[in-house]
Amino acid sequence: MEQPATPTVVPGKDKENNNKAKKKIPTPQELISHYQTQGLDSQQASIKVIEDLQNVVMRVVSSNSKSKKDNKFLIDTSRKIDSVNSRLAVVDMKLDSKPGYLETLAIGIASGAALNGIGSVLPHVFEGFAQIWSSVRTATKPSSP
């Protein structure tokens, strides 16, 4: 019986292929989708990816530092970066939030009053509320048989 030929292995080639597979850095989209599969929404996943990248940068920088003065500076800088990051996240959430119906109505009334004066806006607002009330009352009024 013939035995199958043994594959020829060139020394170093297999290691290069393994190193390429090990050193493949995930793309930002892959990282975000990884965190989304763990139950985070896209904004939280993006924030988590940024935090991870900041931690990696701080680890690389702190591993290269040699004196206690450098370490103290890096710790202080890391604390400040974390503080700025959390403040930025709060500002981002506030910017992304949208006003509700009442806030939108109040903004519209205020802008109308600013443009035309309060005396000319309020009658129109009350007239609109009266029309809404009339429509609701008509729609919910039981019909006579």
C-alpha cells in the first residue's frame, strides 16, 4: 500500500502565518459589534471601545515610563482623561436627547411670542386648543340611535 506523501514544511513559513493570524487587529466595527452582541446599544458600545483604547494607550505609556515622577504624572493624566471622558459622555447624551411634546409646544409658543409679541400668540394658541378639544369631544360623543 502506498502511503500519502508527507507535506513539505518550509521552516519559518508556518510561524509567519501563525503570527499574522495572531497579530490581526480587529477593526473598530468588529469591536463595536462584539460589544453589541453582549447587549450594549451602539452608543454604549462605541464608548466602551474608546475606553478600551484609552486603557491600552495608558498601559503602553505607563509600561515605558521609568521614574516615579513619570508614573505620578501618568496617573494624574489618566484620572483627568477619565474625568473628561465621563463629562463628554454626559454632554453627548444631552445633545442626543430630543424634547418631548410639551417641551416642543413650549418652545413653539415662546418663539412665536418672541417674534410676534405675547398678545398676538396667545389667542391663536387658545383657539388651537379649543379646536382640539372640540374634535376630541365630537369623536368620543356617543351617537344617538
